[in-house]
Amino acid sequence: MLVKAFKSNREININVSKYRIDWNRKVSKPQFKFKKFIYPYWKFDVVLEEFVIPKSGGKRIDLFNISKGIAVEISPASVHFEYNKFFHGSKEGYGKKVRSDLDKIDWVESNGWKIIEIVDEDLQDENLNREYLVKKYGIKF
């Protein structure tokens, strides 16, 4: 797969086979819950998990549906939207996490793909359905 390097217009050819999703692998509870929901809709697509952005120092995209051009970041508030000493270590660490999240969004969009951030509200049982996600994100099924 040909992608732009992180913060660059230089294109790099990446072998994505090592990132192919294992639908039964549990990375985190929120990510696993979303995977189980989306599986019937995406099971025949080329989907990657924990895809490392080239030349980014290890920044990862949680889920990436290459067939549909959609990157998915699972973003629980406790990690992505509020300071948490356990996850961030310090206020500076939290600032770095926020900057990292913004950089990932920029990279995805610079490659012409759509990114959606699945937040706590989206993972509530009453919201984790096709109609809700199409309305909120325009996600393709």
C-alpha cells in the first residue's frame, strides 16, 4: 500500500499484511466491543489493526478499513479527552497525547481518507448500531 510518510509528502510503499485484523484479538475493551459490532459489516473488507504510521515514531491507528478508506480511533474520555495520571504520567504527557491524536488525524486526512473517533457515548448499547453511526459519522457499511 502506498502512503505518505508522517508529516511529509514523500510516499512510501508499506507491506500491510502484518497489520491484518484478528477479529478475535482483544486490544482493549472499547476497541474489542467496536470490532465485534462492525465485524458483520466489514468482515469481507481489508481491515488493519494497530497500524503503525510510517516515520511517525510509533503512532498507531486503531482500526483502518482500507477497502472503504476509513480510519477508526477508539477514544475513551479517560485516555483521550481528560488528564489521567495513570495513562499520561503528567500534564505534559497529556499535552503530548493530545498533540499525537491531532497529528494522526492530519496524517489520515492528508492521505485522502476519512477518520472517525469512536467516543464513550458511541459505545453505549443504545447507540452502537448502524443507523446511529451512519447519522453521526457518515460511516459506510
